[in-house]
Amino acid sequence: MKKLFRNRLALTEQGAKDLVRSSIATFFCYTMNMVPAMLLLLFFDQLVLGHTRSNGVYFAVSAVILVGLYVLLSIEYNSLYNATYRESEHLRIDIASTLSKLPLSYFSKHDLSDLAQTIMGDVAAIEHALSHAIAKLIGFLAFFAVVSVLLLTGNVKLGAIVILPILLNFLLILLSKRMQIKNQGKYYTKLRKNAESFQEAIELQQEIQSFGMAKEIKRKLYREMEESETIHIRAEILVGLTMNLASIVLYLSLVGVIVLGSVMLFAGEMNLLYFIGYLLAAMKLKDGAEAIGQNMAELFYIDSMIRRVKEIRQTPLQTGEEASLERFDIELQDVRFSYDADTPILKGVSFTAKQNEVTALVGKSGCGKTSILRLMSRLYDYEEGSIRISGKDIKAISTKALFDKVSIVFQDVTLFNTSVLENIRIGKTGASDEEVKRAARLANCEEFISRLPEGYATRIGENGATLSGGERQRLSIARAFLKDAPIVILDEIAAALDVDNEKKIQESLNKLMKGKTVIIISHRLKSIENANKIVVIEDGKVEAWGKHQELLTSSKTYRGLVESAQLAEAFVY
Ligand SMILES: Nc1ncnc2c1ncn2[C@@H]1O[C@H](COP(=O)(O)OP(=O)(O)OP(=O)(O)O)[C@@H](O)[C@H]1O
């Protein structure tokens, strides 16, 4: 049972356990709710059939009902609501922890608003269904089964007339299940697309305004909203029609008991007490089944969300052991890689970046230089060949163990909406304020930080929105200084720096790079002329490697790149 809940409803182990408990509690609550009806029967028995009892019996039964209901409702509340809130917390943590172990490739294929929506919105919908629908549905089905046996045992004909319409009601809802799931799924997918469009429109405000696209974007968003509204209305009409039809069918249960019961009563085939008992049971079951219909619809509604959560949790994680690395040569052997199956990016790249050396990657734009850096740092996993550090294939090293040894400065800097101090401290958790400030000095950040309203304590806005491109870049370099890892990866770090800053940072970088394995990409070929090894990438392969002077004679591609760089420097607007 627990396993079934875990698999079907994407619950955690504890969540599945709690659901079993809350379903049992709900079953007993339904059962206990029948006791007042029995009290009513006793009363009728006395009133109509003259079987007298002392008042104490009524008081005793009432007291049992009150205490029993209080205890059961407390258990039900605790296992239904408190446990559900715990479960949604666990579920969110579980998804977040899965996401943290996924390769970057997963995120490039999934929109971030979609993932955020899954963690917040989908889990909230599952939480609501867990607390309001699922346990109640299971509890009621168990209760219905028990009561059905009792009703059939008491009188087959009357029992059948109560039960059959309820079964028909379930059947109708189940028959519409596929259609409901399909329509709700369509609506869900459409809503996700809308969220992506809104996010894009907000993120690209600058471009939208400067290219005068505001009207067009607004029209597109309105159209998408209208489409989703149409899909939603269609889905709801279907739910409404099915539910109303199923509800009407339920009334047959009451009508049936009244008609057949009256006939049997007047024919002397049963006494009045039986008749009232069956009538009360039919009323209770009808009310319960009506509510359960809504619960079933809610279960169909969350089907797409459950599938989404499951899909995230079943994505293969990046695995590897906590290997201890001692030497830091990076050996690439026949590495092949593509972002999507149709377009190979790297078609067999082999070279070694040695410790204590600077290795520069050069090549035309889009030839795969950044991709190689991503593979070296396991931000993506390659498909064929091998990348070895300290003789170990990096796919066998946990990302944690690997990231501990790698400092990366990419051209796209990501900063958090927190203070300058904390943004740099990300380079080395637990670093003292003094260490952070030293790294900031080395990265030439001090001057602009001193101009900020609260210095190091200034919050820098979402992704450092209040800073210039060069300032953001320098904070990212400060992180690398602070981390001081044995492998340093630098991708176009000077792209957003002015000449003065670049010169100062170069001097600091030269100190940072000593004794390390440094891999660098720079479009300013001048800055990598002194590299120990320059690797020329062309058409997804290594075309040549060597020192600057050697390559000028041996590599046509390199010569071409140097000439283009010189032309670019001479270019004037
Ligand atoms: N996340 C991604 N998903 C799909 N394709 C990608 C992704 N990142 C890069 N590419 C494609 O892979 C190819 C290589 O990109 P890469 O960034 O490695 O080139 P590069 O040599 O570093 O380019 P540049 O010098 O312009 O920065 C390009 O054609 C690019 O469009």
C-alpha cells in the first residue's frame, strides 16, 4: 500500500506512511459518523415500536459518540493536515536536493519558471489534494465496502438499490477519467507556457522597449491568456457535466429505497425500523459519494503535477565518489559531446592541460571552447571518450569533490541578491571577513565597493542588478581568488573590463595562477601569447597545439585568428 502511494502519488516514504494512517483514521471517522444515525434508530425503536430503554443508554451512547468523534477527529486532523504540511516541506526539499544533483544540461532543457512552479505550485496542489481529497477518498471507499456488505446481508434487494446507483456514480466518474486527465494536462501545459512567456517578457523588458516591441508582446500574451482560458473552460465544462450527471444518479439511491422500502413495508416484508435504517444509510452514502466525486476530480486534476514531480525525481543524477585528488593535470582523450542528438559539438577532442601551466583554448566563435570548459568542470557530462584528473575519470568523481578543486570565472556572472561580502564569500564558505576583503582587493574591487552606500554590507539586487558589468565580473574574480583552488578556469574574464582594471587584475591573476592548472579562453589573443600551451579548436576537434610562435607557422587556423584579431584592433567606427 505504502509503495503504491509512493509510486502513484510521488510521495516520500514518510508521506506514504502518513497517508495510510490518515486513510485509516478517515475510515473510522466515517464509521463513527454513522453512530448518531443508530442512536436515532434506537429512539425510533422506542417511539414507534414501543421498546423502552432507560435514559442512561442514550446518554452512554451519546457520550461514546462525542468522545470517540473527538479522538478520531484529532487523529484524522493530525495525520491529514499536520502530516500533509510536513510532506509538502519534505517533497520540496527532496525536489530541490534532486535538482542540486542534476547536470547543468537538465536546466538548459527546462525553463526555470517551470521548475520554480513545480516546487511551489505543483507541490501546493498535491498538498491540497493530500489534505482534502486522497485520504477521504480511500477512507470512504473502505467505509462504503463495509456498509455495502452489511446492507446486503440485512436485505439483498434494499441493499442493492442503495449500492447500485453509488457504483454507477463511481463508474461514470471513472469513465471520464481519461478525458479529464487529458484536458487538465492540456491546461497545465498551457499555463506553463504562459508562465514562460511572462517571465521572458519581464526579463527582456530592456530589449522589448528599445526595439518598440511592447504592443506586439502584449498582444501575444493576451492571445496566450485567451487560449488558456478556452482550454480551462472546456476542461471545466466536462468536469461539471460529469459531476452533475453522477450526482443526479446518486439520488436514485434515495428514491429507490423510498419506493421499494414502502412497497416492502406495506407488504409486511420488513418493519419500519429497517426501512428507516436503510433510508438513513442511503442518505449518508449519497452525501459521502457526492463529496468523494469532487475528490476524484481533484485527483485527476493533480495527475499532470504528479507526473512532473516524478519526472524530476527520476532524472538520472550525476554520481561519483568522494575521490581525493592529488595531481591536477587534466587529460582529455577523444572527447565527444553534443547538446542535442542532432548537432555534434565536440567530435573527438584530445589534449592535456598540465599543472603549473597555462593552457589557452582558441578557435572561431561557436567552435566549442566554452563547452570544453563546461565538460572539464562537470557542469555537463560528455558522451564518449574520457576526461581524467589525477588519473581518475571525472565521471567517477562526485561533483562536490570536483568543485572543491576548481575555481571558475565564466563570462556570464551569476550573483545573488545579498551583500557584496556574502557574494564573494560564496567562493569559500566559512571564510573570515578579512579573507573576503583580501580577495576583493586582489580582484580590484575595493575602489567600487567603497563607493557603495553600505560598503561590503550593500545588497546588490537580483543578479547584481545595481552593479556595472565590469564590477560584477570583478566580484566573480574575487570569488576565485578566495577559493584558491588548484584548477582555475577562466572564460573571457576580461570581456567586461576596461583596460585599467584588466591590467591590475592580470597582475593579481598571475599570482593566483602560480603552481595551478589554468585553462583560459580569451578573444584578446594578445593576452594569451605567453601561455605554455595554446590549443586550436576547429570543427569540434583539436587542429593544432603548441606555443604562440610555433603555431604561427604550423597552424593556418591560428594564423587566421591572429590576423582577424589584429584587424579588429585596427577597426574604427
Ligand atoms: N546550452 C546549450 N544548448 C544548446 N546548444 C548550445 C548550448 N551552449 C552552446 N551551444 C552551442 O554549442 C556550440 C559551441 O558553443 P560554445 O559556447 O562552446 O562555443 P565557443 O567556442 O565558446 O563560442 P564563443 O567563442 O562565441 O563564446 C555553439 O554552436 C552553441 O550555439
